[in-house]
Amino acid sequence: MMQQAAPSGPVQTLFVVDDDLALVESLVDVLSDEGYRIEGFTEPAVALARLHAGARPAALLLDYLMPGMTGEEFIADLGEAGAHVPVLLLSGLSDPCVRAGAVAAVLAKPIDLDRLLAILGRVARAPAGDQDAEGKPRP
């Protein structure tokens, strides 16, 4: 794996939401080693409850297809909660159908960790309020 600089400044919190427990655990381990604070969820409703309660992670890694809720439905609920969090969509599909501008990036499964870390380095640097609709830092 390519070496990435750990996030500078305060520790950035990331949410990982995927129904695959093994994937969530793997991402928690890898991203924790990279200096992030990770909250992993296998139940999308539990992650949404945290977001509705005011949690604002620097970025959210979200599975596209989960039992009971799609990534698109999760993103819609996220918007209704007023949570402006960059979303990195994880998908086993070659071309998941999401609204333009709804996600900062789409990552194919299996996940390319170097690409994931590069994207996180870009979108998780700025506080959520300092990012545009695509999760990119505002100038």
C-alpha cells in the first residue's frame, strides 16, 4: 500500500456504512492505522440516527446496495437531515445510478485502498461546511 500522510490537525472522523461486516471491520482497521477516527455501521438506520442527532463526520463511505435501503435512499435522508457530508459511494456494480453531484466519488469493490486514501486526503481535509455539493473543499 502506498504511504499517505496522516490527516493533519484534529483527528478526522469518518463513517463507514456497509452491510458487509468483514468490509466494515477491514476499513475500520486500515483507516484507523492512517490516523482517522472511524465509526463503522452495518445498519444504515443506525448511522442515519447518529447523523440526525448531529454527528458530522468529515466523510462517509457508503455501500450502494444494502438490505432495506439503497445508497441513494440514504443520501436523500442525509439531505433531509441537513447533513452536508461528502459521500464516497462503494459499489460492486460497474455503474451505480446516483444523482449527479450526490457523491464526491464512486469506488468499485474490491476497493483500491490507494485511491480511497487519495480521495479521503482531498475531501476529508476541509470541515464539512467548507465543501461544495460534491464534497470538494471550497476555495
